[in-house]
Amino acid sequence: MFAAQKGFHVTACDINPFAVAATRASALENKIPLQVNEGGPGPRDDGSTGQWAGNQPHDFIVWNLPYLTPRIGEQHLGPLEEAALLDTDHQGLVKRLLQQVRKNRLLKPDGVVFLVVSSAGTGAACQATCISQGFASRTVESASFSDGEQLNVIAAWNPYSNSESEHVESIPSTSSHLLQGEHGVGTLLTADVQTSGHGRRGRQWVHGTNAFAGSWVLHHGTANLAPGIMQLRAGLALQEAIQSLTQCPERVLLKWPNDVLLQSPTHVGKVGGVLIEGMSRSKTNRFVLGIGCNMTTETFGKVEFQYAALDELVEGCDLDVFTRTLHASVASWFEQKEDVQPTSIASTIRRFEQALLPSLQLSNDLLYRGKSVTFSSISSEGHIELQLFDDTYRTIDEGEDLEWQF
């Protein structure tokens, strides 16, 4: 009713017939035009989707999800109360909703789904579920309570819906091609083979025959983020994409500034890396993100450090599925989406420091110029601040200056 009073054309639905009746009566009493249907997304089909969602795609979909986890052996609520409060879907209602949104085209290409979830129960994994289903996601509002519970509003949308994606068999470098071209922001270019792929400081990047190699145009115009902050977000995007596809997210580690690692019982190996590159054009700046990720275990062309691959963690991970997931994760961190607030720099740094902690705990030693140092913090420019052996502090911006002992 609030949305309708604000001028939206609203279709509402609920599986509780009493809620439907009450809403219809309230709308009628207050002379508010409102379509209220009985039904909704769930594990059981009850008529067609159009019966409860209408027959036209929507600009916005809003749902405050059931969040309590049913406990076996305990007394349950009545069936209608359970439907309102318990997520009994074996897939999870977030996954169910997003699958139905895509299959039945319930959302316009540039539309947004807003989900109200609790930190308790299944709500904690909402963003990972969105990414795994190919939807970009971002927390846009939060409220905390004295008992420790937190409510979050999660926005989910089709990543870079107005941009192009292209795949080629072979190219010198996906990043160089996008950096020097005129492709729009959000463009994704992937390749089977890069003949001149490169990493930091221009070092050659070599990957196996089954690997992800791709780049995105992140920005073109006046720079609004320091490259170091872009690097942090890119690392988080790759880590979170991998984590969303596995039942063991704790084994996916992040290393400043641009590596994602996998932890196995016998070793820690690099599974992928990210690289931000920029170019100035007159009064504009163009930034491109390149990501490489090993899909399968095989003999690699380099031996100076341990490698890892996704098939050690995600059984039968398909390259197309991974590309879709990673595309959603990159958009989650970088896309400037109307009606969705951008992630703040402070939040980016806080998330990166939290993600970095397991790597720091696992590392036997962190060396700077051959001497042991202690991590202090991440700066507002995305650089790492270290406490040195003589209790002084040093900020560095080059990952090659640090040596991690795993």
C-alpha cells in the first residue's frame, strides 16, 4: 500500500489467505489501487507463476523472506505461521525465487530485486546465493538489534544488463584489447588462449589449457576510486565467486594485493589472480580489470610457486557457470547501478581486512625485505600498512615487496 501511494503499479502476493484478505480490505478501505494475489514462490507448484506474480515483468521485486530455520524434534508453529517464518525449502527460498525470476522473466532486464533477510539462518548466505545464480548483489541497508541479530536489505540484479560479452579463441591480451578500444563500461571479453597475457610489472602470465581468462571495462571518465581500492574489490570479487560455488568457503583465501589461494590438507596454492590496469586519454581515465583462474589440475609452465585449481574444491565446475558467477561478482563490487547505493570505501577496506585475516593466521611468517613484519591495516588508498621489526610503521603499494611463508 505504501508503494502504491507513492505512484507505483503494484502486484502483491502471499501464500497466507488471511494476509491476502486483510491486505485487500485495507486497500479498499483506503481507496488504494492494488492487485493482491494468493500464492508465491516456493518448493511446491500451486497454479501458474502468473497466478501470483502477474504476466508482466516488474521493475522491482521486494520480499521480506522467512528466516527461521526449522529444528527437527521441536514443536512447530501452525502451518500458516510456519509459512511466514520458516524457510523449509530444501533449496532455500532465495535460490528458488531467483530461479523463478529468471525462468519466468519476472524482472525487467534492468530491474532490481530487494530482499530483506536476517543474519540468522539462511539469510547469512543470501549474497553468495545470488552470485551463484548469476545475479549481482549488494547490501544496501542494515539494522542491528541488541540480541546480535542483524537485518539486511540485499539488492540483486542482472549484471551489466546493457553491456556486451564476447568470447574469442585466441587474443594477445584481453585487458590490452579493452584498454585500447572503445568498449563500454561493463564489457566482458574472455579468451581460450592469451598469447601475450601478463601480470603485475608486465610479467608473462601462463595458464593451462582449461582456465578462465577474461577482462572487464570497469571505468571510463573521471576516476572515482583509487586503483588500490579497485584492486581490493577485484580480489574480493574473485574470492567470493569461488566461495559461492563451494561447500568449503573457508578454504578460499585472499592474499594482498591480487592473489586468491586454495588451502588443501597438503599445501596452499594460487588458484587465480587479478590485475587492474589504467590508461589516461586526454582528460579521462580508463580502467580495465583482468582475471585469470585455473579450472583444472594439470602441469603448469611455472614452478616458482605452488598452483591450485578449482577442481580441487568444486567438483565438475563448468567454465560457463564459473564465468556467469564471476561476472555477477564483479558487477556486485563495481557496477554503478541506479537505485542501488555503491559500496563505500570504508566498507571495502573492512571486508578486505576480514577476508585477509585467515591468510595472515595461516602464514608462518610475513617478510618485508627479508625481515619479519606484522600486518597493521589497509590504507584508504588500498595499500598495506605494516609494523616493522623496530616497531615503526611502513606503508607499501607493491605486493612483490612482501613474501608470504605458507
